[in-house]
Amino acid sequence: MKSQGVTVRGPLFDTMVAHYLLEPDMRHNMDLLAETYLHYTPISITELIGKKGKKQLNMSELSPEEIYEYACEDADVTLQLKNYFAPLLEKNKVRKLFDEVENPLIPVLAAIEYEGISIDGNAMAESSKELAGYISDIEKQIYQMAGTTFNIGSPKQLGEILFDKLNLTGDKTKKTKTGQHATGEEVLSKLAGQHEIAQLILDHRQLTKLKSTYIDALPQLICARDGRVHTSFNQAVAATGRLSSTNPNLQNIPIRTEKGREIRKAFVPRDGSHLLLSADYSQIELRIMADFSGDATMKEAFQKGLDIHASTAAKVYHVGLDEVDSDMRRKAKTINFGIIYGISAFGLAERLRIPRREAVEIIDAYWQEFPAVKQYMDSAINSAREKEYAETILGRRRYLRDINSRNANIRGYAERNAINAPIQGTAADIIKIAMINIHNWIETEKLQTRMILQVHDELVFDAPKEELGIIQPKIAELMKTALPLSVPMEVGMGVGENWLAAH
DNA sequence: AGAAGTCTCGC
DNA sequence: CAAGCGAGACTTCTT
């Protein structure tokens, strides 16, 4: 049996901790999780998972004895690792992170996975037919314009059609690392003014993505036993401490486009007496940046409850808050995100499609107005150079062994990690604590509300209508107070007949 | 059959 | 060179 996930990637004990927390494969053993942590009578994994993708199909083909053996083996691996590493854990921050966050989170995740979420399969089937029609129409138009049929889903073939046959000219004729013509969204968007076919390809891409990844895939994962979809949350996969979600990934359900939003509408409460409640942290990463840097201007914006992007725009463009137009706000929003990721002037210019010179000016103005942010970023990099790791507020470490590399490219990547990992990871720490506290509160109050999803800064609940009055203020409070910072934490909330309406 | 590459969905 | 973290579908290359 494979023991992937057990691999110890680094020599230092707290890297090992991340792996002993949870053997990732174990997360798929719902029987074991339910039995161990929820004291439910385990139901057959074959029954629960039913027909799935290729990997799960193999699982279903196992006999109950084999499944049991598999589960035991996983549990045994986890236990062995735990026994081996536990004595190495001293009374330090990482120990606390394990004892007070990651370990108590396990039963919470198990409960969420076990609970599942209802998806309207009929709506999905309707959508599938509709999309198939649109896609076939677009295909015909593309073939006509190209003067030939080809596989639109093949970047290689598409590149040859666009750039060799139709002789379209990208401004730099971007190439991928294998020497092919790049045909990504960015390239095609720029080509849209030149030839109608580019927009059609983009539309085709969007529709086939929605159809194959969501509309056709999700209904297949509806569990025959309870009619719900059960994701798996990986607790020890993302380098920053975030969760990730697989089989299916419920952390990347579309919301951006109109057609995408239709998919969100198919995520519904368990029945007519329930509603979905969505609670999300507002700008949690920027608030963490404000706290870490102590920047007076940024902290003031949050303390006053201002629109942070508009506030940033007012500062950077030296205008009054009421003079900020939508374009200034949009650019400031991009800057704010860029700050968290360690952006360059080049990157900002690319994203905003503005001249380099303008991007430099904007960034200079930003440092002028938020000097403590600049100082924080420099000190984060210096600290990582010294220690070869970056850490969150709870001491969750990300090792950055490339931080002193002589290769500027590799070093730059590590430096951006040094800035981003503490921020993204602290956000993960905070929502994990909130999840534990909320789960425990629901249990002690013996409520019927169930937490059913986590999407990095959002929690989704399936709640009886009559419990909404009690749970809304309490959930908001528990999220805000999970780990108090020097700036207030805001939580947005919505209730609805589906996940889209709950936003 | 599996790995690698490309692309696109989310926060 | 050039913004962080993921998962999954699909095509194409390698074994």
C-alpha cells in the first residue's frame, strides 16, 4: 500500500509535525473518521462514495475486508508517526498549534465531510443540455472561421491554427516553455480585437470548463445513500496551512460569471425547512497585514470601517475619499492584492495593463503613504533569511531554504513566500480556530445547524430557519473573536435558498 | 498507464 | 525575471 503523504520533507521536527497531523490518505476514509471522532456507526465506504471517478472506482472495487485493512493500515501509519514524533514536540508554539488547533480541528472536518451538502442534480442535468447546445454552436462557428475542423481543446492545435494558419500576431508572440504558442486567457483577450475567433475560443473554453469540471462531474458524486455530496478536506497539503478540498473540490465552485453563478445556485439546503448561511471574513488578509505592519494609515482605515480599496485609492492618488472613481478603486484593489503577494512594478503593469512607468509611480506613492508596510515586508524577508523559515502568528512554519539562493529568480520566489506565507497562514489559523469554536458551540447548544463548507475565508452552514436568529450573531461573534488582532475583524453574512443567494 | 504540460476555476 | 495558495479536465509525451 502506498504511503504517500508520510514523506518527511524536511529535517526539522516541525516540518514533520505537519505530516504527522494527518496522513492525507486517511482523510478519505470516512468510515474511520466517523467511528473515531463522531462515534457514528461506520457505513460502508463503498455505499457512501458510490460510483465516482477513476480513483474512487478502484476503492469501490475493494472488498469490505480490504477496505478495513486499508483503513487500519492508514490509522497505524498515523499512530506510528504520532508516537515517534510526539516526544520531539516541546512546549513551544508549534506544540500549541497542534494541541489547540490542528488536532481539535480533525473531528470538525470529519463532521463536515460526513454531513455533506445537497446539490440539485436535476438543475445540473438541465444546464448540461443547454450548455451542450451552446458549445456545439460555437464549435461550428470556430471551424468555419478557421476553415477546418480541429481539436479546440488542444492548445497545440489551437496555436497552430491561430498563429500559423490565420497569421494572428500576438504583441510578443508569447511562447510556452515547450516552445508552443501560448493561448491562455490573457493572450486570447488581447487578440479579441484582431479576430472574432479569439472571443469565440474564450467562450468555448469557459463553457466547456463549466460543463466538464462542474455540471457533469458533480452529479456523479452525489452519494446514493443520502443524496448529498461529500468532499474531502486535506489538512496537511497546502504549504501555508490552508485547507484544500478534493473529490470534489468544493473550494473552487464558480461565482465570477453569470453562467458560473448558475452552478452555485444548485447548492441548496437539505430541505424546505432549512436555509444556507454564508459567513465570510471581510478583507482578512489585509487586516492581518495592517496588524503585522502596524501601519497607522491602514489600521485607521479599518478602525473607521472604511472601504479599504477606496481608502487606499484616496491615499495613493492624493484625493478625497469622495473623489475616488471606480477606475481608481479598481487599481487600488489590484495594488492591495499585489502587496500581499509581493508584487513588482512589472507585475502590476501587466495586471492593470498600464505602462510600466505608471505602475512605478503608483507603487512609489503607496510606499510613501504606507511606509510601515514596506518596512514590514523588508523585515519579513530579513527574518526569513536568518531563520530560513517564515511563520504565522501561531508559529506555523514554512521553510524557505531558497531564501539565500544566488539565483535571483529562485530567491525572489522565496522572498514573496516570506511575505505571503505568514499572512495567508495566519488567516488559515484564524478561521480554523473559529471553526472549532463554532462546532463546539453548536454541539453544546444541541442545535440542528451544521457547518458544511469552508472556503478559506468563508464558512457555510445548513440551518433550520428557526435557528437563524440564534446562530447568526453567535457565528459572527465567534469568527470575529477567534484570534483578536489590533484591528477589528468584520464578518459579512447572508442567508438564502441556495449558496449564491446566501452571498 | 502515468507524467508532464497547459489552461481555468476559486480564495 | 516579473503576485500567493490550491484542484481538475484535457491533450500530449514517455515508459
